[in-house]
Amino acid sequence: MLLYGKLSELNAVQAIIAHLEEKGWTLTAIADSDELKVHRNTVRMWKAGTRYPRPDTPVLDALNRLVKRNRIPKKKRYAKGSRSKRFSNE
């Protein structure tokens, strides 16, 4: 019975993450939010279903608060070529 409870909670977490992504949130923005403060790989594993959120953390409540937010964090934009390494042979 405990496994069933974990599975339904995981499905809820996955559904909320999918909904946040539809609204324009990135996994990094979800992870870095004030409500969660976890690594982006943690959120990625919750989304993939390979990990469960810790039971002592109110992850579902935190994700639901993110859904209610009107403001979505902007994606970081970089100028073309600014992230590539440049080598000069002068």
C-alpha cells in the first residue's frame, strides 16, 4: 500500500512539472525557485520518474505555489557566439 501512495504522489509531481513546462517554466527555473531550492537534476529525475521526492519535504505544495504564480522566470539569452571558446593565434 505504501508503494501505491508513492506512485500516486510521483504521478502528481510529474503532472505538475509538465504543467509548469507548458506555462513556460524550465526545469532549472523550477529547481532554483524560492519554494524548492533543489538541483535541476533532481527535478529532471522527478520528471523522468527515476526518483521520488523526499517525504519530509512538501514538494507538492511548493510546486502548486509555482503553478499559481503569474510571473514566469525569463530564459537566459546569450549573444550568438558568446558561449564558444575563442582561440587567437596572434
